[in-house]
Amino acid sequence: MRILLINPNTSADMTARMVATARPVLAPDVELVALTAAQGLPYIASRAEAVVAGALTLEMIAAHQEGMDAVVIAAFGDPGLIAARELFDLPVVAMAEAAMLTACMLGPRFSIVTFSPALTPWYEDAVALTGMGARCASIRVPDVGFSSVSDVQHEMEAELVEMTRRAVDEDRADVVILAGAPLTGLAQRVADRVPVPLVDPLSAAVGQAQLLARLKPRPASAGRFARPGPKPATGLSPALGAWIEHLPGGARPNGAHRNGG
Amino acid sequence: MRILLINPNTSADMTARMVATARPVLAPDVELVALTAAQGLPYIASRAEAVVAGALTLEMIAAHQEGMDAVVIAAFGDPGLIAARELFDLPVVAMAEAAMLTACMLGPRFSIVTFSPALTPWYEDAVALTGMGARCASIRVPDVGFSSVSDVQHEMEAELVEMTRRAVDEDRADVVILAGAPLTGLAQRVADRVPVPLVDPLSAAVGQAQLLARLKPRPASAGRFARPGPKPATGLSPALGAWIEHLPGGARPNGAHRNGG
Amino acid sequence: MRILLINPNTSADMTARMVATARPVLAPDVELVALTAAQGLPYIASRAEAVVAGALTLEMIAAHQEGMDAVVIAAFGDPGLIAARELFDLPVVAMAEAAMLTACMLGPRFSIVTFSPALTPWYEDAVALTGMGARCASIRVPDVGFSSVSDVQHEMEAELVEMTRRAVDEDRADVVILAGAPLTGLAQRVADRVPVPLVDPLSAAVGQAQLLARLKPRPASAGRFARPGPKPATGLSPALGAWIEHLPGGARPNGAHRNGG
Amino acid sequence: MRILLINPNTSADMTARMVATARPVLAPDVELVALTAAQGLPYIASRAEAVVAGALTLEMIAAHQEGMDAVVIAAFGDPGLIAARELFDLPVVAMAEAAMLTACMLGPRFSIVTFSPALTPWYEDAVALTGMGARCASIRVPDVGFSSVSDVQHEMEAELVEMTRRAVDEDRADVVILAGAPLTGLAQRVADRVPVPLVDPLSAAVGQAQLLARLKPRPASAGRFARPGPKPATGLSPALGAWIEHLPGGARPNGAHRNGG
Amino acid sequence: MRILLINPNTSADMTARMVATARPVLAPDVELVALTAAQGLPYIASRAEAVVAGALTLEMIAAHQEGMDAVVIAAFGDPGLIAARELFDLPVVAMAEAAMLTACMLGPRFSIVTFSPALTPWYEDAVALTGMGARCASIRVPDVGFSSVSDVQHEMEAELVEMTRRAVDEDRADVVILAGAPLTGLAQRVADRVPVPLVDPLSAAVGQAQLLARLKPRPASAGRFARPGPKPATGLSPALGAWIEHLPGGARPNGAHRNGG
Amino acid sequence: MRILLINPNTSADMTARMVATARPVLAPDVELVALTAAQGLPYIASRAEAVVAGALTLEMIAAHQEGMDAVVIAAFGDPGLIAARELFDLPVVAMAEAAMLTACMLGPRFSIVTFSPALTPWYEDAVALTGMGARCASIRVPDVGFSSVSDVQHEMEAELVEMTRRAVDEDRADVVILAGAPLTGLAQRVADRVPVPLVDPLSAAVGQAQLLARLKPRPASAGRFARPGPKPATGLSPALGAWIEHLPGGARPNGAHRNGG
């Protein structure tokens, strides 16, 4: 089984950390293929930036889906997730949604703890998209700034643990999601210091992608995720344009098919 | 007062019809400046296409906001609306939201009637974004197809009137929105044939943009629509890249300012 | 275009302030006609008082609607709004609803800041009526009392600005409504001292009334706002009684008609 | 124990029927005192009419509360209910709310069946006011008209039973409320012909009023139902004006007191 | 009229206190028959324990329903309530639901004040079950522990009154429920020390049971509370097993009948 | 990794079918251990029966948790799920919840299709428990009965496929859950005959259990799933009684620990 991990940020070191964190949750028969965005922003932190990243994510999936069994969009906030599910035939999973769905099995209410107040509106949107607002106890962000996004999980480790404890004590969270790609791997390191289960979004996403790949769901040919009909496109990347126009060169994932065909 | 109307589709004839429809709702002191997208799709009809259009909308506003008092995003579904409000300093209005807010003053529940079933998921998202799901009686779409998007409002006129009547009788709508840029102007033509008020989304949006421009709200320097800090960007359009990086060349609207400065 | 402004309180000085505040948001072709209640209470501040004021509002509209293009009910809390829309043929707008709808275009969540804790339950009802509870971040009221309702906006100016700031910082409001007829005009004066857009409800209401008057929606002859059939009435004011009984003397607004007739 | 039943309609025969229907649900130690409105409308059927009736209801309670242990507002739609609870010191119950609360103990979801489509918007408001929209399976109204409101429960008996059955079969109601004062007493007569429990709103209201009178709750001196402070009033009925102004002549119920005094 | 009170805890002294507290709310013609569980836990305080208690409650009702007019499940949290309504033919009332429904007539929002933080999740479930989450201002629990569950209402009296006051001041409750069987009777004792009405859940439940017994609703033969068809059961108590299998020995309440038969 | 599958029904053939269906979704390193209930009912189909089954499920987990990495409660409706998570230290998954969470990654709205109308209320409760009511398009049940629960998936295959299609066409489902343990395995067989992805709840539950076992979340020592303190119990099964009393003989899962100890 092959899982395609798309990092829609331009930071290759973040991609490397994700691959390392995913390893313990991969079953023996799974291969992870990771990609870093070539254009865009070093780290998406607003809804405006997420619109730009969403379009890039679609281009990256269009270009690399062939031979894959599932896709992971590796940014918490899930840029392009709904569009990707609508457009492509293989299962697509993303970090925020996967973390929340997984958290729902570990506690009645989850909190999201992250490292920058700028992220709150985007994460609120991700919660709303799942329809799980009633299960979200809080989104907790620090008051203080940080110096390096690639090292923020070490730099703010004490604050993040403290915020997690306050999410439990003050917001009544039963499980906590440590959110944002830069915090990947932190959950394992600090699990013993908090009194409730922690969810690492990347691990959850890679786990859910494996599950979907094993279930082999058929692509929708009806409903809200049915692939749109062919349409002429101007000025898009070649792979995405071809896929939108239903041209023969549009790459297909490994064995996926719609309409039973 | 100058209002910038952005058509994120590539169809110039649709832009022309919008300008004509807007005329009766412009106060004597208002000028409307209309733009058509140079790349993208002739008519956006899915959420994947809306992701692409959202990025284009941001580029168009970045390039043309200077000297404007408000912006209208002229596609029902409101591509890029939240991102634009976050990013830019002048008021931004869009067709679906403006139509729904206006409808709320004309009846307790509104229905949305449109010309293609492909549009439903995208319009559902627009309803959810306003937080007004409880006031939406239904989204009605036809079973039959159409031959030309630019002429669909004449081609399907009888079906659209009939769907509007059924929205009232069967879904208990008290006001009906005739949705989708291609239906611009239809409401005025058929108002006498339905027993409840109709809302033309373009007229509502142009009206709301005037209202905001008269109120002259200050741009947010705090909260969810505070402008993101400067960030390096790779591969974006020059105007959008400059605005995201806070470069001096990033165009400013007419007199808008944040932080009192 | 003629807009009828109804002040359902008996305070004529408040009416005068409203007229002054409305001036900058009137388009060049609009005339505002203002009325003050002859009986009732000097200032409505509870739901019991609003029931009394609602009945008075209906009487005032019945007596003065002729020749008007839209009505503004000029009390935040909107006494009689739904009843008036059901009963009369011309567009009716009210301060709380208009302020909230306008605020929705300026930020994802609004707070309402006002000058007396007694107003909270009534304003909560106004929020519930719009179906926008999920977009209301808070209703903020002061702990301290005030000496004069007609001067409260100057007397409490510092507290009101501070409450607005706390609505942003603590309740995470993105836009703030300065609510209650006695605060009319305050928003313009203090806009520079708060980091988010402010909404003046009277300005918003007068703006929305103009918009509806330009759209010229037809009166509903079906749905929840269809005019009730004629009914004998005992002990009501002459104009309201005549209108409820559908008597010929029941005044009609300027050109409004139902059922195409 | 004395219960005051207020009929805010001007129909004395309806009052008589209510008194007869209430008899079997009165405990041996309870006396029911019934009043009919002297002005207003013969039968309230719209939200505009309910605003007028709400003001009359307050006047009637103000004039007759002395010596009473609880009040029943005997119109389904509950005109003036919230205002009355805010204003007065003794428990106040009304037909729609009491019927819904009682229905909640008899089935997960209730339907409301009534005799005229004109009543739907008003009854929808009553459902919303309880916050129990999620438990309301439907409001069912007939297509056909009726000739006499005082005889409608006999005239439409077959249709009402059929609508009740369809509420169960098609809307999945588990309990049905036969709503509107003119249907008082019907539930007992047709109970054997429908497969779920029926609720007679007048019986439920009289039962709930007895329960509250036995519990002897203290009047609120804080919160949303704390009595408003004294205020000058112009043009109201003597008893209501005196009560609003906190004048000594304002009648007090039997032993009720606020603030422990 | 005979009301069966089921205490699903094994504490006989709690049963005795409940009987004493119920006395003032019993009408002259009502007899209360009280039972204490013979197995299970001395005091249910978690959802796991409530699952165990729910099964015991069904066994107790099955064994003792004959000749009864209504049942009260006398534990706040309402173990087995929905199952009992589905299974049996006579009205079943329980403390949490009855307290909340009663509270809804005394104030727009209620708080629940109790004596142990362990109870919160179970009480949250009870609130959710009624569908009244929007009317619940808070569930307040103390920080400190208690020494004896049977004396906790005296031991913590001061803290409980203080928590009630804070529910009003900080959570904006308009009415407060003093929850948990061990607090039965406390409301009467402390009513003068808090500024809003208090609800004693046992009194409310016994009152609602009388109301339902007077209304004599027919048992459902359709809908969600229709009795399940006969089924073979292994290892259940004799009375419950017989009732589930529809065996002739399955006891029937006084005169209850389904399907008109 | 060892997964404990608990069938709370007494039907051993159903357990065998579940084991067979789970095989293709087990990773190479996973062992599944399956148990059938020794007492209770052959097939749970009501909420009363689910209360009984919930207590049995707790007894079975208490007796067999030792050496296990996760538990699957193998009945759609999830008897005892919340209680088990509260009580035990290892991850617990159940069919309805796992199916719904999985469905959320395959489509915006899911329908539940099952074989008996009696199951609807119980499944509605399962939907409500997840807080995902807004994502549930419908629960579809047949009008006709069936002859054998163990063969119902073959007997009703055509009807079930037709109901699935109608869920897509009429209820606008984007993904369909074929619900109820007796339908286990059907999804794979009929996937080609419906135009949207299908979810087999047993496969989803076994997949989610593997995911949780790989994530190795720590048991909660705070929040709603913290294990209740020790308590004396009367008349429970030995293993459950010992676990509730925190006795040394209470079995522990493989390496699970709370409080870091």
C-alpha cells in the first residue's frame, strides 16, 4: 500500500519530521511517499494563505496521484481537502479532520492546543467544517511569540504542556490535539506530563489514510463528491488543467475507478 | 463613491449583464467599476473550481483596489470572500452572503433557486458560512440540463418560476433568492409571477456594498479579520505577492487605514 | 424616496439625535420622516415594556404609512418588527436586526455593547430572533448605573470604550455593535479608539431601509408574512383597527400592492 | 389553591369549554377562576394579533392577580407569557409551553396538529421560544377551511384524527398535541383512534399550574425574570400602569413576595 | 392514585428522605409507594454505574408496576428512563428530566448545582437527553470533597448556597436545580437565601408524575415508545424476562392498555 | 497487537461472520480475539434491550481485557460504549461510532440503511451520541419484515440496495452505512451496485481499533473518562465487581496504565 503525503508548505525540514513521526504508526505493508510544495509560503498561517495553498495542493495531487492508494494533506487546517475529495478518485485525508475524528474515540470533548494566535480563525474553520463544534472544548493559543517555526515545539514545550493542562482543568477537555504541522511528534514526547490522551494529527492522518486504503471505498459517481464534468481551463498547471478537462494524460490513481468502470 | 465589481469567471458578457442590472440600485453618487477574470474557468460550478477562483479573486483585488471604497465579488458562492476580508482594508461584499442577509429582512425563511444541480454543494457551503442554515428553507435545482450558461435565464425561465412557486408551497419559503451569476436580472422580470419577494443577488450585493461604503467602517487591526503580518511568498502574482509581503508597491484603497494610521 | 422612522419611546430628544445621526448615510435622493410615540414609556428597557411598545408601533405605522417607501423601527430590540412585516405591505427594518446583519459583513463574530444590565434579556431575544446566536460573541453591559438616559453616551463614554475593547480581547469579537437608541451617534465619535469596526444601529437601519426601498420587493401574498385576512377588532386605535379589518380607510403605502393588485 | 385562567380572546363560549375540560385534571383542593378578554379579537390567529393580545393579557393579570396562586394564559401561542413572568410575582403558565413540556415526558418527538394554516408561523414561534425545536417533528395544518371557530373541533374531527395519524406515520411523531384553544377537549374524545398519546394543551397547562402552585417557588429578584424597577407610564390601563410604576394600589398575588420580603 | 417511587440505589435512608420531601406536593388523593434497590451500588455516581442501575431499574418496575398509575425513577441522571418508557405501559417520570422541564417554566435558563465533580458527565448526558442544552446555563460542582453522602446536604450547605449564588451572578442562571438524590429537601430549606427560584428534583418528579396520572395518556402502540415485540431472554430477572417475552405472568399496571385493548 | 471483539448478542454464527469479514482489513501484525455473550438476547433491537446488553458488555470486557490492546463492541448501537471508556484503561471502539467517523472522510453526509424499523430509535441515539446529527442525511428502514435475522442480508439484498440508492437520490446521502451486525459483509458484496462509497461498520470498527492501538494513547486520569474511584458493589459479576471495587484481581490490559504509573 502506498500513501502520498503532501506538504503544502515550502519547508522541506517539516516534511522530513513528518516522515519520521509517521513511521511507528505505519503497518508493516505500507510505504509513505512525501512531497514538499515548490511554491507558496514557508508556513501557512491564515485563511488567505490557505486559499493559495489549497490551489497548490490540488496541483500537487493531480501531478502525483498515479499509483497511490490514499493521500494525506499534511497541514492542520486542511487546505483544499473538500476540493480534492470532489475532484479526485482516491481517498484523501487531512490532519485537522483526522485528528478530530480520532479524538472523538478518546474523549467526549477535545481541545486544540497550538503555538500561535494567528492560527485560531483557520482552525475554527476546520472545526466547523467537520460539524463537530459541539465536541470542541477550546482552541488554546499562547500569548507569547516564538523565534523559529521549525523549532517552536522545543522552544515552547513548557508553555504547550501548561496550555494542555489548562485545557483539561479550565476548558474541561478530555483529550487534547497538539495542532499545526510544526508540532508533529510533540505528543509522543510529552504524553506522560498531561492527564489525558494526546493526539498527534500527523499520526492520526496517516493512520486514517491506511484504514481508508484497506477499506478500498469506491469513488463517488453521485452526491457531493462526484467528479465534476470536463471543463475548459485557462492558466492552470498542466496536470491539474488536464484532470479538470478530463484529458487522457490526466493521471489516475492505482486501480481507482468510478461508475464501476 | 467607487465600487469595484470583480467577476472571477472569464465570461465578459456576464460582467456586462451585471453592470446593467446594478444600475437601478445605484444611488446618484455611486460609480461601479467592473472587471472580468483573465484566467480560470468560464463558469465556476464546483468547490474545486471555487478554490482556484478564490486565489484569482485575491490577485484581482490586490491589483485593482486602489481608489476604491468597497469591493463586490460577483459570483454566488463567494470565492475568496473570507480571505479577502482578512487580507484587505476596504469593505468586501459577495453575492451569496449579501443575498441571504437581504432576504432575512423580507421573510423568516428563504429558499435558493438555481439552474444546475452541480451547484448545490457549493451553495450549501455558502449558507453554512453565514451561520444561517436555520433560515434556509431549501436549495432547489432543476432535473433537466441547459444548453447555454449565458442564456440559461431565458431558456429555463418557466422552470425557474415553477421551482420558485414550489419553494413557497412545498418548502415553505417566505422569500426566494434567484442564485448564480447567470440569473442576474431575472428577479425583476418575473417578480409578478410569484407570491413572495424575490432577491436578485447582484442587486443585493451592490446595495450592501454602498451601505458599507457610506458607513466607512475602520479596517480591523485585531480579531479574525486583522491583516496577517508580512511573509515571503514564492510564485504568486506581483500585486498579491507585494501585498502579502507588505511591500511599498502594494496598492492601498482610497483612504483606508488600519491602526488609526 | 421617503423613509418613515418610528421612535416607539416618548422621548422627542432621542428622535432628534437619530435624525442627525442618519444624515451622513442618506443618499442624495432620500427623505427621512421621523415620529415620536405619544403614549407608552420614556425608554423601553424590558420585555414587558416591549410588548406594550410593540402594540404602539403597529398603531403608529398604521396611521402614517401612506406615501412611504420603507419603515425604520427605531428601538434596539425591535418591538413589533415581525408583526409589522406580517401586517403591512411596505418594507420594515429595525435597529437590532439591521445592526446584526450589517455586522456580519464586517466580521465573523459581533459583540453587543450597551449601557444597562436591564437590557440584556431583551437583546438576547433580538439575537435569537435573527437566528444568529452562533455569530454573537457576547452582550456586554456595565456594572455601574447612569444618571440620565439622554446623556448616557457621554456620561459612560470611557466605560463603553473599555467594554468594547474587552469584547475584542476577552470575548473575541471581530466587530462591535453599540446598542440602544440612547447610544446613537457614539460609534462615529469613538471609532478611532477601538481596534475593530463599530456598527451604529440607527445608521445601519437607515442604510438597510434605503437598500430595500431601492430593491422594491413585492409584498408577500403567501408565506409567513402574508397579510392576515380581515377580522373584527374591538378597542384598537382607529387606523390599526381599520387596517386589521381591511376597511377602505386603512392607509396604503406609496404604490405597494399585494397579489399584483 | 386558586388558579386564574385568562382567555385573551373575546369569546366567552371558549372560556366555558376550557373550564369544563379542566375539571377532571383539578385535584380536590383546587379552584379555577376564569376570565374572558373584554377587548381585542374574537380569535387570535397571527403574530400581529398576538402582539395586541399580549398587551391585553398583561392588563388582565395586573387587574386580577390578587389572591391567586398561579396564572394560566389560555391561548396556544402564549401571548405575553415571557412579559408576564418578568413583570409579576406569581407563577405563570401558558398552553403551548405546558403542552410541549408535558409531551416531552410522553415521547421523544411531538407533533402539533391544528385546524388552520394561518396559525403555523405563530406556533413555530412558540416552539422556538421553548428551545425545543429539535423535539418537534412537525406542525400539521389542514388544506381545507372551516365555517365556525367555536365548532371547528367537531366539524373537522375526522380530518384532525387523520392528520394526527399522518404525523405519526409520516413525520415520526411519538406524541401529538392538539393545538389551539378551539380544540380544547378534543384529545379525550379521540384518544382511542390514534396509536400514540395525545396532549390537550389546556389540561396540561392547568396541571402544570397546579404543580407550580404546590412547589411555591419564590419570585426572582435577580436574573431575566426579576421585576423591572418603577417607571412612569402614559396611557396604559390603570392596574397595569400602577403595577409598572410600583404604586401601592398595584394588586399583589396571594402571599407572593420578592427579595425575601 | 398510586405513584411508584423507585430508588435504584441501595440506600434505604435516602428513600425515607424522599418520601418525607414528597409529602407537601402530593394532592389529597395520592398515595406514594417507595422501593429501594436490593443490589447494585450505594450511590450511583458515574455513567458506568448508571448502566448497571438502568438494568436494575427495569427489573424493579417489571416486578412492581401492577396497580400503579405512574412511576418515578428517583435518581438524578434518570437511569433506565428511556428504556422504561419504551418497555412499560404506564407513565414514567425521572428526577433530572422533571426538574429541567419544571425549571423551564420558572426561568429562561437553569443551572444545576450538585455536590461532587464526579457527577458532571452523567448530568451533562441528562441535559443532552432532554434536548435542552441551550437552556442550561451551567452545571456547578464544588472543589472540595465530602465525608458522608447521606449527610452531604447539611455538611456542604454553605458551599451549595454559595454555588447557587454564583450560578446566578456568573453563569446568569434564572432558576437553579439542586441536583442529586442526596440533596432532596435542601431547596425548601435554603430558598430564602438565594435570589431566584430553586427546584427540588424529587418534588418536581412527584408533581409531574401526578400530572401524567391525571391526564391518563394512552400507551403508545406506534412510534419510538411502542413496546417491543416478544423475544426470548436468557439470564434476566423473572419479572423482566417474563415482560420482555410477553408471558401471561408479566404484571400490568392499573388499567393501562395498548392498541385500544 | 491483539484486538478483543465483543459480540453482546448470544448468536455465535454472527460472531463467526464478523471474524471472517474483518480479515481483509487486519494488518499483517494483528490478531483478533472474538467472544459471544453467554446471556441476554439473541439479537438486540431496542433501547431497553441495549440497557441490558450494556451491562453485559461491561462484564465481558472486565473478564477478558487482560493482554488486549483495544476492544471492539460489535453491535451497531454501541451498548455500553461510554461506560466502558470511562471504566477501562484500554481503547474501546464500537460499530456505529466507528462507521460514522469513517463515513465522514468519504462524504459530507451519510445515511444509515438497515433491515428493521424497530432499530430506528436506537440508531438515532447512536447518531446523537456522536454529535453528528447534522451530517446524517437519513436512517432508512424497510416496510417489509424478514424471516431470519442470520440470513437477512441475503433475503433482503435487493431491498437494501434499493434503499441505498434512494438514500442517495432522495435524501442526498454521499456515503451509506449498511448498519446492524447482521449486515456485516454486505457492503463488499454490493459496492458495485450503488453510486457512492459504502461503509461496513465492523470493518470500520476493526480498522479504528487498530489505529488506536498503534497510537497507544495513555488512559485518562482526568476528564470525563477518568476511571471512577473504588466503590462497594452488590450482586455484579465477579470480574466487573472486582474492577469497580479496584480489587487486585481486577484484570488489566496489556501494559495500560493511568497516571503515568
